[in-house]
Amino acid sequence: MNVFEQFLTLPGAGLALQALASLGAILALAWLARKLQLGGDPRIQGEEHAHALADEAICGFDAKAVAVDRAGIGAIARDAAGRILLIRQHGSHFAARELVSLAGVRLDGRFLTLSTDDRGFGTITLDLGEQAQVWAASLRRLGASMP
């Protein structure tokens, strides 16, 4: 009788093998999820990343000005035509909506809170630091030209 056969005759050996097999399967699935870049906590890595996300959301949206939240959870972008695009985390991806009304814009120090007409998009509060006041002022100036 070899060592493996002796091990199998011990009480609880079957449970130990089952636990080892389960642990191996869990580790294999975790490795696969990491390899496929599933889940995680995506963040906007900077202005270039925000530019790419804006173009991805609206084909041809060429952002001329971008501000990224300090934590990377969202961004605001403006194109040459004056359109404003909000970008935010949505699960493990990003969602973007065009801002068509200034009704949901509020400035609180370094925080700019924005909401769109799309209730599913919700409200986002961006920590823009000193840029928050600049963006709020520019949005007020654009308010007259918004539909």
C-alpha cells in the first residue's frame, strides 16, 4: 500500500481532498478573473483617459477642456461646440451623458454636483479642487446658450 492509499484510509481524508480541490478551483477562477480584468475598481487615470472615454461615449466628441475628479470616479468635459459631457463610474465600466440643463448644477467649495435629465444616470459630485469654481462659472456662462 503506497502513501496515497494509506492517506485515503484515514478518517476525513475524503473531506480534506474535497477542500483542497475546492481551494484549487477558487484560485484558478480568481486567476482567470484577474487575467480577463474582470471586476475591480476602475478609475479615470487622467485627462488623456477622460478624453478617450468622451470620444468613446459620443463618437467625435473632441474634448477641449477636461476636469477629472481627484479620486478618478468621474470627469467633466467640454468640446468646441460647448457641449458638456459628464463621465462617471458605472460598475466596472464608465457611463457618460450630455448635460443639457443647468438645473442640477451645484457648487459647494471644491465640490461640483451635477445631474442630468437621465434619472438612471443619477447625480455625481466631483471633487475638482480649485477647478470646481472655474467650471461652475463657465457653466453659468454657457447656461444662456443651452437648450
